[in-house]
Amino acid sequence: MHNFEIIVGTTLGSSEYAADHLQEHLEKQGFNASIHLTPSLAELLNTGNKNWIICTATHGAGEFPENIVPFVTELTQKQPDLTGINYTIIALGSKSYDQFCNAGHTIDRQLAELNAQKIAVILEICTVEIPIPEDAIDEWLPNWLKNWL
């Protein structure tokens, strides 16, 4: 059975709601899933769990939401070898901004540079086109799960 660590970057709550919804569906499938609203690199590495889902909004001019900045800073400063970590990115944003889903793409590059293995292409959710991100999760989840099983 897979266990998942869901790492959330949220400003207005949409990515947190999406993460809660994802957790609920994963647990219905028999998986364990933990949500991290104040993620810590040390804590995540100490779980021994190698499956990470980063669900983050993009804030301002392409930045990370405040709650995930310390985690991203730890990755940048400590440069840990993340070989063996499997990850997926769910990025939320608005296509009306030039930096659409920039936070998700930035952490994707960062994790890849640290040798983590991306399991699926980034799920980009435009919160203007899809005002309820949970709907996008429902559509995406069945095919995504095939990559993990």
C-alpha cells in the first residue's frame, strides 16, 4: 500500500480544499495520506514515506504562498539528495496572470534538480475556468493512480 504526504501551499484556501478532497479520495481507495499545511523538510524526510504530492497555489507575481516558503527555502539551502522520492505537482492559479502556476513549476524544477522522480505531468488548475478545483481532481485522479499502482 502507498502512503502519501500531501504538501500544501495555500493563500486563499483553494489548494487546501483540493488537498483535503484528494486526501479523502485516496483514503477511500485504501491509501494513507497526511496533509502538511506547515511542511518541514526534516519532518517529511523522517516519515520514511517516499511519495509526495505538492498541491500549491501561486501567489502574487508568481511566488509561493507564505505557509510553504520555509519548506521551499529549506530545499534551496540544504540541497538534500531526494533520490527515492516520488512526487506529483498539483498547481493552482489563474491564467489571467503572466506567472500562471509558477509556484508549481518552480518546485517541480527544484525537486527534479534534487533527484526526486516525477510520476506524472503537472496538473494545472485555472481557478477562473474551474472555480471548484475539486472537480479537476475528480477527473484527474483515476488516471493518475495508475502511475502509482
